[in-house]
Amino acid sequence: MSSTVSSSVSGAQPHRNRFSKILATLGPASGTAEVIEQLARAGADVFRLNFSHGSHEDHRARLDIIRAVEQKIQRPIGVLLDLQGPKLRVSTFKAGKIALTVGQKFRLHLNPVEGDEQGVTLPHPEVFAVMKPGLELLLDDGKVRLTVEAHGADYADTVVTAGSELSNRKGLNVPGAILPLPAITKKDREDLAFGLTLDIDWVALSFVQRPEDVIEARQLAGDKVKLMVKLEKPSAMDCLDELIALADGVMVARGDLGVELPPEQVPGLQKRIVRACRQAGKPVVVATQMLDSMVSNPAPTRAEASDVATAIFDGADAVMLSAESASGQFPVESVAMMNRIIETVERDVLYRPILDAVHGEPEANVMDAITVAACKAAQTVAAQVIVCFSSSGKTALSVARERPYAPILGLTPKKLTARQLAIVWGIHPQVTEDIHNFDEMVVKAKKCAVANQFADQGDTIVITAGVPFGQSGATNVLRIVKID
């Protein structure tokens, strides 16, 4: 099991020495107060509660621990509730599993009987509604592949094209069709309603196929939490720009995306999604199997380290650990390793040239004009930090989109805003009292920059804020000051 890493010390921590963030999934291997604190100190900025597993009370208990750890280390911690989404599965077999041979005929049907070598129940009429000859069906994460030869309203006759075994309740993917299924199931509605009674910051929406899925989720979730769209279906790529516009953030969920698409297509899509999100100024997370071998080994493969590095070079806001931190033998070591990879990449001589090669265009408004100027000014005067005063977080997000050379100290009077910003590239959020005038703005910016170890006497900092103070989206002030 995991051992305590060197960063696990008492009291508050200094700020991170990196721009990209780490999202760590909690589970059986990481549900205790001791391990959650170790994960936070090792580098986790946001924790994911995966509602595909565990009870409501399990998640409530973990959230309570996160908030206690947050108070102890004195750093805002984001929490993401990940909804399960619709799950398609075959039913059961008389013997628990069957043997398959390529070329074998195999029937899927709605008839509720135990399966055998001739066929099995597929209790999803929505799938039969989109059946057509030649449609490929993937079972057990693509290990078994079937091709539809004939079909009716309640059956599909298929031929096995790959795979040798199929067991009870294996999942089904239908990459060649848009299924008439809602992205939010009855279970998701119950989980979301429960989650909204807790202190969560983000909600991840699984298996999004169309913009209407996001609109429905927004109506259910309201405006308290941020929505993160998980891109797992090839059909979502056909409306990528619309989904990004509707979402507050995006996750490149490479697990199911890699099942439904040829593996060789996933890297290109990952780059396309990251670039589109950066241009839109929306945070983007790269997820799934990033350090997968660390589920059972204390160190990753070189290919996995390179995979994480690629996401960082591309400018992703965050990278995510799934089983590595949720159920693996080395959860703390996995976070610490990811932290070291990020820090090393961001010190690499090629990091900035690659990162700067992709740059979004600012919108024609005062806030973007100020934030672009702030980033340029910070680079010109070699400022130690850019201090953003922001109630809603929009100012800090606008600065982060520019990927400045200086870190961003995001000051906000709202805990929720600070926690939501914890997943965003370059932003070090901190809760502070609201400001009321220019003199107070400058004094507080200097004080916070020094207290958070970003600057010292004689250093220069750049400040952005909005007048009137406390009004969301009114960024119109840029100041350059020296710490005296």
C-alpha cells in the first residue's frame, strides 16, 4: 500500500510550483483522512467523486474529509461529482460466461432469459431502435466485436468478428449510431440532487452526444455548480464547438472514446479538443490511463510519463488519475509522480515555444483587453505574479486563457469561486475579503503576494480588478506596482 511522501507535513503549504493541475479520483484506496491529506500535499488540486461506485454516504464522508483537509492546509480544494450516465450492458448467462469463435452467429434480444452460445438478452430497446445491417457493436470495452446482419424491433442477428469469451453484464458500445438515450438517467438525477445538497463545485456529465444533453443538465444543476462535459462519444465530436460553448469545462475521457474509435485516432482528437478549449478559454482535463501501470507498480512506464508530458506541453489545464488513486496500491506515489512530471515539463526549454504556438484570440471587450495587456505587461516588467481580484472568477479565467509566464493569484471573496478555479491552469486561488477602493486593492494585492510567497520586497506585481468593485465581469483596471 501507499507510503507517506515527503510533502506530508503539518500545517499550511506554500503555493504549487507549476501551472497545470492534478485531478485525483477517490475510492477504496484513498477514502481515509490520512490518505486524502497525503494526496493533497503530494499535489492533488481537485478530487473526483465517481458516482458510478460507492453509496451517497461514502461520498458524503469523503467530502467532509476533503473540507477538513482544505482547512488544515489552507488551500482551496475543488470537488468534482462525476455522474455515471447511461450504461448499456448485456444480461447474464446460464454458466456465467460463454466461449465465442470468430464467424459464429450470435443473437441479441429483449427476451428476458439467461443467455447461452446462441444469444443473450440486451435489455435496452433504444439500441434496437438504431440497428441496421453492418452496424458494429462492441462488448467488454471492445474485446468482443459483433456485426449486425439482420434485425427487428426486439432482436438483432449478428456475427462475431473478434473475441473469444463473453461473461455476465459486460458493457456495450455502439460507435456508429446516436442512441435515443438521455445523458442523464434516473440514477443521475438522484445523484445530482444529492450532490447539490453537498459542498461540490463541479459536475461532470458522462456520455454527452448532443448539445441538448448539456442544456438539460444545466436546467437540473442550476448556476451554483460548474458543468464539465465528458467527451466519450464520437458523435460529440460533430458538435464540439457547440458543446464547449455550453459547458464550463471539458474532459477528454479517453477510455470510452478509445473504445468507440480506433486507438490511432484518439491522440489527434485529444489535441483538437485541448486546442479548441484553450481558444474558448474553457478549462480542459485530459483523463484515463495516464499512469495506469501505477495501479500495481510504484513507478510508471516511460510511455505513460510521456503521455502525461504531452498533455502538459499542449497546455491542458489538468490531468486526471482514475484507478491509480482510487483503487491502486500506490495512490500517493501516483499523485507525487504526476506532480514531478508536470514540474519537469514546465521547466523544459521547449515548453514555452510549444505552449505559445497555440493562442486564442481575445474577444472585443474591455475585460479581454485588460487581461491581455496584464499578461504582456507582466512579461515585459518580469513581474513575479499577476494578482486578479474576481468575484465570479471570470477575470482569472480570462488571464489563464492567455497562458502568461507569471503565475496567477486569484483573489475572491467567495469560497465556491476559489474552489472552482482550483482546476484552472496557472491560477492559485485564495479566499479574501472584498475590496472597496483602489488603495485597498493595492495594499491587499501586495500583502497576499508576499504572504503566498510569490513576491518579496523590491519585486514587481501586476494587478487586475474591476470598478465598481464587487461587480461580476467588470474588469477594467490594470496596475503595475512594486513591493515596498
